[in-house]
Amino acid sequence: MDVYGASLAYKDLSWWENDGTGTQWTRHIVCGSLYNPGWAQARDIDDDGDLDILAVSDEYSYVAWWENPNGSGEGWTAHIIATWYQFPGSVDSTDFDQDGDMDVVGTSYVHGLVTLWENMDGMGTTWEESQIASISSVRGATACDIDLDGDIDVSVHSYLQDELIWLENMDGTGNQWGHHSCADYTAPEVLTICDINDDGTPDLLSRPLYFLCLACSQIQAPCLVRKNYYHYPPFEGRLTS
């Protein structure tokens, strides 16, 4: 297992090669000029059998992916998806329209938009953009089949509206979306989606901006049926489960 990440201090995107024991690592630069990176994610964007990297730049307002051309993790090629997207923060990728390729969803805090980019050619070189929601101060796009109907929905959060929201993929192709509020508290942030209580349904793991608050939020469309809060000292960063 190798590791990848983006650095605010060094303004780059890198991956670290594991020698197989987890005790020695070799750093490889993917991009040496990624200013104010807000997010990075490894996905096979061009469906060639190896992992590429999807990332955003808050400073330069773009969403892009880096192609792993020969599967070795060397000689990466950048492909720009959008260049106008101010303060994108995070993106996620999966097959939203069920056509067999990786699409991308993201949020713009400045524009207050949730945007879907459809991978038109399946290779990540041609993208069709559509706005699926307009939400003030929106952040944190996470893709998951929240209502268990067989298609991919999106969870986001709004700092100024103090709200956790999930967007329902109504037609299964990413063309029609429903808006559901699932929780409200000060400056929330979705950390990840997973089945916390092992009941077969997706839960939202979230926290307020200024302190860690783990909220196990069981969703039954369209309302929240349970929240369990655990308070800890101030926390900054992202958790996964």
C-alpha cells in the first residue's frame, strides 16, 4: 500500500512508494506547483487499469486530474476539468450517470454551487458541466448511494446556513436532483460516509467547524432519525472510517 497527498506548505502533489514493510518510503512528485491544494483523491479516471489523481487548487480556482500514463507512477500528465471554480475545497468521483466511466462532482464556496462534470469520452479529456444545486457557502462534496436506490447521491454542507444536506439523484442519470436537509448545527462539515452502526444503511460522520463532533446520522430519505454526539477538544483536519 502506497500513500498520496497534497501539501499546502510545499505547494505540491506527491505520492510515497512503500518498500513493502511500511518502514521505508520513496517520494515521487506528481505536480510541483499545486498552489493551495484543497483536496486530492486517487481514482482511475481514464479507465486504463491504474490509479490517477484528482485534485483542486483553491488559489488558482481549478479542478484537474493527473494521468498515470504507464501505471508506474512516473511522468504524470495534467488534464484540466475547470478553471473558473473559486475555492473548490473538495471533489469526489464516481459513475453518476451509470455509463461505465468516472464523473466528478465538486463544490464552490465562493459561487455557492454544486457542480457535476460528466466524463463524455470515458478517458477524462472531454467534460460536460452541469450545476446540480445552488447552496450558500457550500463545501465538502461526497458521493454515495444514500437512499439505497441503486444510484449515486451527493452529501454537502453549508457553513453559513449551518446545515448538512444531501442531494438525491432522482432519475439515476445525474440530470434531476432533489434537495434534503438532514441536520442543522453551527458550521458543519461532513467528514465521511460509512455504516457506523452496522445496520446496512449509510451514516454521515460530521463535525462543526470549530470543534470535533462525531454525529452518527442515520438517513431515511428525506429526514434525520438519529444523531449521537461525542465532544472532543478542538480538531482540524479530516477523519475517515
